[in-house]
Amino acid sequence: MHAEIGIAAAKAGKSFWIEKPVGRGATETEAVEAAAIAAGVTTTIGFNYRNAPAVEHAKQLIASGALGRITNIRGTFFADYSAEPNGALSWRFIRKFAGSGVLGDLMGHLADLVQYLVGPIAEVSGITKTVITERPVLEMGSGTHFSVIEGGKMEPVENEDYGGALIRFADNAIAAGAVGTIEASRVAVGPRASYTFEIYGTEGSVKWDFERMNEIEIAIGRKGDHVGYQRVMASPGFGDFANFQPGAGTSMGYDDLKIVEARKFLEAYFGGVAKNSNIHDAVSAARVVSAIEESAESKKWVAIKPATGTTAAISK
């Protein structure tokens, strides 16, 4: 329903802040983009993780050249919200309602964040798997994918629980020439919401995990007595941290990221500096997701059509 609502809002001349995935695939998302462009409205997407102050600090480090030339990245989004085999067959598992499974839900976030940090992904080689192939039927509207039904009637899961891809970055990316891997799972046992990235360069690297979102691990240089990672806590110099807390060690939370997202949307709407994610970012992430699905089916590398107007990290 996100696409239907987004198109209706644009046609009514209304700017909108919309959840991801915007559509059930790249085609639906592109239709929302076309409507927004035609109407000239401001858009923001629910890519809230990019607003974490530690993530913003990592982006600054990368852009400054402190890590040197980016060589490879690794990103994961492993969650356990569907790890229970008796978890109900909600709309998330039915293709006509959700489209893809974990790819649209979690991989879309990861595709956006990776491109926000180091630039557009040019091509992918993907693989997907449905781990729990049947789930107990849930009467529509009576519960969620967190609902557990013992001994219920079982029906097939229609989309993937796991998705992964080898990736190559575009020539105009900050990470031009770099390669990497991205993975997402909704049935991981152990991680609760482990959303991570590792970005490696010729002079250093950074690591971040959403489960410890107020921390970042940084390694700069190859010589000396303190080579290796240092754990750095988010502080008032990182992103929007100072708008919430007075000093390091006093943590921000998930809901604070949504407040930052709302502020960026309003600033863009009222003509300020546009720091918000936008519908073009949603299209870019959706094209990555759709390419992974296509590649998993064809067992071939799939090139991704470049998106315009995004906030991806482009080389100058």
C-alpha cells in the first residue's frame, strides 16, 4: 500500500514522508518517483539508520580520505523476527502483499546505507533462500508476524528468508573499483537486530553495529604501538548527537533517529539544505533489491540501472 499512498499524495500535490519499501519492487517504486517528480513535491524515505551519529561520523571519515582508497565492504542485517517456525503467516510472507521477503524489508535498508556511505552499487551476483517453507495461517488483520500459532493450518511461505550478494561499485562512487558482500536474514537465531557495516580502505577501516548504535570501531594506520581498532563513543561532534545528549556515554535511541528524519524532511520542505533521503534513494535501493532477486534466479551477474538525484556518496 505504500506505493498507492505515495502516488495519491503526489497527485494531490502533497509532500510525503513514506516508509520503505516504497513499492513491491523497482517498477512500483519508480512509479512513485515519477508521480513525485511530476508534482514537484518533497519526499523523505524511512531510511532512519543513516541518521545514527556514529554512521554520520563514518561517512565523514570516508569522505575525508582518512581510510585511503576504499577496497572492500561487508554489510549485514540479521534479525530474528521470523526465526520462530510457528510464527504466523502474516502479509510479510505473501508475495502479492509484500513482494519480496527479507530483501525488500531489510536488504533495502542495507543497500541504502552502503550507497549513502560509499556510493552507487553497479552490479550484483545474488542468492536467496527460504528457510522456513511453511507457516501457520493467520486471519488477516488478527495479528502480526510476531504472533505464534501452535498446531495451526500450514500454508507456504512465498518469499525469501535470506538474501545475499556479491557487489561491485560504480565508477563514480567514492568506492569506485571496490567490491563487497551484503547479506540479510529474518530468521537468524542469536542476532536480534544486528545491522552492521565494515568498510576497509588502504589506510584504515571502520565498523558499526546497530545493536550498539552509539559506538563505532575505527582503525587508522598500519604502524605504531596502537595499531588496530579503537572503540569510539558517539559524542556531540557526531551528526545530530548534540541535539539530544550533552556528552558521550549518554546514549541516543532508535526513536531519536526518527526525530532526526522528521527534521530533515521538514527542513527540505521549507527550503533549507536538503540532507534528507528522498524518493530517488528509494528507487536506487529497490533496483539493488530487484537485481539481487533477478540474479538469484538467473545465476548471473546483473547490472543495475543508475539512479539520478540520490544522496549516494559520489566521487568529486
